Amino acid sequence: MKVLFLTSNRNKVIEANAILSNLGYEVEQFLVNGLPPEFIEPQSSSISDVSELKIQQALELISETEFENHALLVEDSGLFIESLNDFPGVYSSYISKTIGNEGIINLLADKSNRNAEFRAYSILYKNGEYFRALGVCSGSISTQIKGTNGFGFDPIFIPESGDGRTFGEISENEKASKSHRGKSLRILYEELKPPSK
Ligand code: IMP
């Protein structure tokens, strides 16, 4: 079954496909004439509210188009750092593009608490029904940028369930098995599965 993912972030599509393709879903970026559609990045104080606004926009975009009967996926995610009162949180995308990983490491220079978590809130719409799931990955912020895999804050995030390497140093599959995105998509998949007889 095909799922259209409304996002301008290709990395999210690759990661979602790595997870849902094992489960029989084919995730494709939602493109119109080869480009992500004009889309207003919603602003809100919580990732769940942002996702709700994204799915409503996605539904408006596909109404009365050839995509009308496709399943839709949206997601909002962010990095929440404990000693910074959950900053950058919903501002993660902007902060990643501006001060970047170096900037986050500098902000934590005098902090002994480096705990952080990634959160992803996904909504999948299929045949008039909504499926929602929050995935959380606990960890900490490294003192140095390490690794070149993944995107965004991956080179500074050390997942608690790992061996000390950052997400930037591990493979896509290993990240998917631990990440907030992986968790939220696996919850969605469980919700989508028909009940076993
Ligand atoms: P948005 O969900 O498109 O608003 O973007 C969330 C932002 O959080 C991204 O641009 C990244 O900076 C950061 N982020 C979310 N998930 C990840 C991840 O899996 N790895 C690294 N950074 C992430």
C-alpha cells in the first residue's frame, strides 16, 4: 500500500520507508509536478499540534486530486534538551539551520546535565480514519560532533540504548531500531494492522 508523506525533508522519507517497507507499506514523498507542494510550516508550542495542522493541510492539498484515495503521513519532530528547558523543541528545524550542532554544543559548555530526547509525533490518515503516535528516544548530547550519517542533530545525539556512538555514527537500520521516528512509525503500524484472528 502506498503512503504519501507530506514533508520537505527527504531524510524523513528515507527513514520512514526503511521502517514501513518491511511491513508492506511503500512510503513516497508527496510531490506535485516533482516538487513538494506549497506548504505553510505551522507554528505551535507542541509537536502534536503542529502535526494536526500538517495533516489538515495535507488533506486540503489532496482533495479533488488524483491522490484523493491515498493514505497520507505527516510528522513533526524535535530535539528536547533537559537543561535548556526543552529547547530547541518545536524550533529544532530553525535552530539546526542557524546555530547548528556547533551552537548546541556551545550552549551546553557549562552544563553537567546533557540529557536530551528526540520526539516524533506522526499522524497517518487512511480511508477517513486517523492514526496517531508519539515516539520518544532518550539520550544525551555529545561534547563533540561525531559521524556524518543521517541529518540535523544526528552527529551530536547519543541514544541511551546504544553503545555510546551518536546517531551520526550508526547505520540507517540501527538508527531506525532506536529512533523516535522508528518508534512512532512502529506504533502506527501496530494500530494499522488488522486484528489477528
Ligand atoms: P520538522 O519536524 O520538520 O519541524 O523538523 C524537525 C527538526 O528536528 C529537523 O529539522 C531536525 O533539525 C530535528 N530532528 C528531528 N528528527 C531528527 C532526527 O532523527 N535526527 C536529527 N535531527 C532531527
